[in-house]
Amino acid sequence: MYMKKHILGISWKALRYMISEIQYDGRITDDRDRRLMITYAKKWFSDLLLSSTFKFYDNYSIPKVKRLDEYIDYIDKLPLIDPPQIFGLHPNANITYSTNRAKSMLEK
């Protein structure tokens, strides 16, 4: 089967399949989580990923650095708690999470 190649000869369709179906398939046991991973792969793994304007969300982009210590520095500057929008969720998802977490702690 012929796979269409894009920038730098990358077959995004093959890469998406390898990451979302092969690499994570054994680790993702919930069907909804599996579908979510496939959706993220379709959205993010394309020629757009290599553009200078690509962002996962505000302040969440691929760092333009070359050395390991620069990557570590970039990662250290990311927030400790990610906003729900980075995962494609509504900001109110934090309210639901906090409510469920509090209920779970109080029930024990």
C-alpha cells in the first residue's frame, strides 16, 4: 500500500497509527480513552506540528531549543497543574474534578 508523504518525508498516517494504535493500545484499556488518543493524534500529528506557530494550548508549544538542559529548563517552567483546556476540556472540568476528588476523600 502506498503512503502519501509530506514535509520531510514523514507519513503522518503511519506515525499516528504507530503512536495511537500500537504504542498505547496495550496501555489504554478504556475504549473512550483510546478514541480520545486517536483523536489527539489526528489533530496534532500533521505538518502543522512542525510549523513555528504550532501550540497545543497557550504557552504549551514545542520548545525551539537544542540542548538537554534547555529542554529541562523549559519543562521546569511549565505549570505544575495543567489547565483542562490543554486536554480539549471546558474550564469547568476543574470544578467537576475538584468536587469528585473532595467527595472521594470524604467518603474514606
